[in-house]
Amino acid sequence: MNEQTTTQNLVEKTVFPILFALSFSHLLNDTIQSLIPAIYPVIKTSYGLSFSQIGLITLTFQLAASLLQPFVGLYTDKKPQPYSLAIGMGFTLTGLITLSQSSHFYTMLISVALIGVGSSIFHPEASRMAHAASGGKRGLAQSVFQLGGNAGSSLGPLLAAWIIVPYGQFSVIWFSIIALLAIVILTYVGNWYKGFVLARSKKANVQAVVNQFSRKKVIFAVSILLLLIFSKYFYMASLTNYFTFYLIDKFHVSVQTSQIYLFVFLFSVAAGTLLGGPIGDKIGRKYVIWASILGTAPFALLLPHANLFWIGVLIVPIGMILASAFSAILVYAQELIPGKVGLVAGLFFGFAFGMGGIGSALLGRLADAQGINYVFNICAFLPLIGLLTGFLPNIETKKK
């Protein structure tokens, strides 16, 4: 009787301690990841790197962080791995230590690739665990999980301005403490998830969500979602990786000042993250997706023509509105393809990371050829791709 009650609770109630642990681990993971673009001004000056080389570093990281994710998700859909998150963080720890010691361009590539592999293991299985702990509130669970990641991304530039810029590249090694803390927390989460998997395997009547769409319509809808991810993450790549250079080039601000502006943008992204999931639970994912991507367009179009003060104002709504998209897109896709939580998470996280990496590399080459101002003028039009949201079907789920 006690075991049945525990199983029922695991399946039907939102397990907030686990969601908060996953969110905090996501914060630690993405704080580490965000150190990579945050130290670009330091290593560009120290090693005389071009924008193309900076873009290649990001491409290497993002590809390592993206290509494995669908395979990790597909594998864990069939064979859940409760302790894979802690193992993935071990790769990240190794990459951090190596990055702090790197003195050549190619060793930097190896270092960021190791951090990327850790990320590719972390995201699909952590998203699956958040889904398991959601108690049916999938949008809320993904938003809480994403909140940690975006908060961590916003902290990276600030910590870089306080620690890495004054003390140099070797100070990256101090962030290995963060990775060790994450390993401890993720081991605790793994223990819970192991119990959840065992309990679920003994419960035959777990409810499943199904949809009413044909395979052709599902493929079409997923294609639209991936185009929206392309729009969001190409635009995010311009801001995350080149915003500091844009401010330094156009307004001649210091590196520390440019990092503070980047922090404001990324903090706005974190602040807006909680909006998409819970609102999508209530009014529908499609409306949130529509508003979050297309709604960014007016502010994005104004940004390249604004002075320094108004840039500081505009990046707040850009970050907040754009942030609400991913949780809604991810849960929408998981409802579109029920029973494949890990695969969908791996595909969309992986594609997002891949688009960020490819975007960074292409934009780096474009900046070398045409200048950083040209890049920001072109990227301002990307959110208009949000118009494609109108082609998405309205999902109405039912219980089986």
C-alpha cells in the first residue's frame, strides 16, 4: 500500500525539490558554459585571434554540445541513466581545467569540446527528469528548469568581468568548484530518479498523452518549430557572442562595461524564462511561441539604430520576450511526439546549440568581412521568422 501511494505521488504530484535541484544544477552548468563567450575579449587580445577564430571556438563547443544530444535522448528513452548527469559534469570539469591551462588555439578547441560533451549529456536527461517531476505541469517544470540555465548564462559575463578579466585566463580553474558542487547535487537527483524509474515500472496504468495528428502533419509542425529555433538562436548568437565587441567598437566602452551590458541582456533572458511555460499550460503553447519570437521583432529592429542609453533599455524586453519561447516550443514538441521525451529534448536542445554554433561561426566571418555593425543590422530581421508560427496546428491533448 505504501509503495502504491509513493508511485501515485511520483506520477501525479509536482516534485518541487527535484525541480529546484535540477534548476540549480542547470544554473551551475550554464554558468560554466557562459564563461566561454565571456572570456573571448581576453583571449582575443592575448593570442591575437580573429573573429573567424572566435567563431570557430564557439562552433566547436556548440557542435560538441549538440550532435550527441538526440542520441543521448534516444538511448535514455529506452534505458534511463539516473547518474548520467553527474558523469556529464565530470567531462565539463575536465574541460574547465584544460581551458585554464590552454596556451594554443587548438588546445582551446579541445577544452571547449569537452565542456560541450558534458552539456550534451546533461540537457536531454535533465529535461527528462524535469518532465518526470512535473506532476503533469510540464510547461511549469520546463520553465523552472530553463530558469536555472538562463540565470547561469547571465552570471557568466558578470563573473568574467569580476574574476577572469582582472586575473587572467588561469582564473578559470576556480570555477571547477562549481562543477564539483554540481556533481554532488546531480548524484542526489540521480538517486531520486532511480527510485522514480523503479516505481514507474511497477505501475501499469501510468497515463500517457496522445495527439490526433498524422505523421506528415507532425513532421511539418516539427520543421516549423526548428525554423523558429533557427531564428531565435541565430539572433541569440549575435548578442551572446558579439554584443560586447559591438559596444566596444561603436561606443568605445571598456571590456568590463560591455560585460555588464551583456549581463543585463542575459539576466533579462533569465527573468523572462518563467513566463512561457506556465502561460502555455493555461492558454496554449502556440500563442506563447507566436508572442515570444515575433514580439521581439520591433525591439530588435530598433537596436542597431539606438544610442548607448537606449540599447541598455531595449535589450531588456528583447531578452525577456525571446526567453519565453524555448520552454513552450519544447513542451509543444513533446506533446506532438508523445513517449519520446528524451529524444525530443535532445533534438531541440541539440539543434538550438548547433544553430548557436553555426550562427556564431558565420557571423564571425561576416564581421571580419563587413564589420560588426553590419552583422547587427542584418540580424535585426531574424525575429520576423516568427510569422511562421501561424502554420502550427493547435494541439489539444487527451488522456488515454
